[in-house]
Amino acid sequence: MGRQTIITCDSCGTDVLDRKIDELRINLFLNKIHNVDVLKGLRLLPSNSIDLIITSPPYNLGKIHHTGNNRFKSYSQYNDDMPEELYQQWQIEILNECYRVIKQDGSMWYNHKNRIKNGIQIMPYEWILKSKFAHLVKQEIVWFNGSPNFDKIRFYPMTERVYWLVKDPKTKMFNAINHHDVFDAKDWPPVGTKGKFKRAFPEKMVEDIISCFPNAQIVLDIFSGSGTTCAVAKRMGKQYIGFELSKEYCQMAEERIEQI
């Protein structure tokens, strides 16, 4: 009897099957705003499945905070008055999950700000540098958004930050808008929800970022709020995924996107 050769393709077949399953999983999320907690939503996504994350979390500003002459109550769904240590740990967990879900050449654009608590400035680097993005900050964008705190004990803080975070330090973008690293209200004018959502960021911000990543196909916003990121992504021909804990904001975002 001649020698029989048995070829096993278990590992190859498993890899193919895993990719098929991941494709099916991500397709369940595409082009929808999901009413879900941010960490629960992220943990449901396959690893290495997202091209671009553009988001801005709650800033943990307290139950009531003021900007200029206006005073705001905190989010009804989020606890925006967490002990700072717990807040930063929450952000680290979120950033680590974002690191997992972006593709090897994917990017995350994370909008936050320097805050003043108990008279001392707290910088987002305090938790970014404890996350998996610790040595993977490609750039820091300064957004002069003109939201001042007129407390005369310091120079008025009027800026926010947008951090470009990556999984691979070789990741590149194409500066399609030919711009420097400081943006103001003329560059990124506020538009959209007419006061219904107090922290909606500019559509132009999202548009500029997406335009610098022409090969990105799937855009995720893990704090979608009124749906700015997802609305712009749809308008630019991209697929989108949004996570939002508030049912009210989910409905607002869906109605906004349906009009595109």
C-alpha cells in the first residue's frame, strides 16, 4: 500500500472562519446609532475592525459647571462628577479598548481639554500615558474654541485638545486641507443642534479629519451624542458606527442622519 499524505488545514480554516465571523459581527453594527454603554459596545466589536475613531467623552466637569456667563447641569445619563481617579481609570479602559478595535493602520482622534480642579490643572496626558496609546501619540491639535472661563486668577482657558492616537507609529495621514496644528472658530464653526446638545463639536472638524484619511471606510464615535461624527461620515460616503447611552440623543442623532 502506498504512503498516504494527509494535509490538515485546521489552522488555516480557523483563521478564515474567524475573519468571516468578524465580518458578520461588524456588519451588525454598521450605519446605526446603538443605545449602549461605551465599554459594553466596544467589547462587542471585533479586534482590528475600525479604520477611524473620532470622539469626545464627557469631561467630568461636575454636576454644575460654568462657561463664560452660562451655567450647565451635567449629563443626565453619564455621571459627570466622578472621583477624578475613577474617571481617569474609566478613560484608560476606554482608550485600551479603542486601541484593540482599530486596525493596525487605524487612528483615533480624541477630543478633550485641560481642566482646573481644586486650583490645579489636570491634563489628558495624565491618563493617555497610562493607556496602550502611551507612546503612540502622533500629534496634539489645539482647538481655540472661544469657550472662556473669565476667572481672573489665571489667564483665561479658551482651548481644547484633539489627540491623534495610533496603533502603529508608522501610520500616516494626508494633510488634504493644508492646515497647521491650531484651529479656531473660523476653521471649525459650531453648527448642528441649535442648543439641544450642549457639547456637539463642529461638523467641519469631523470633515477635515476624515478628508485626511481617504482610505478609511469605517468611522466610529463611541460618544456619539447628537450624531455629528456619524452624520458627517455618511455625507462623505463612509460607513459609521455610533454608541450613545442616552435614548434621547440616539433618537436625535437618528433623525439628523435620516435627513442626509
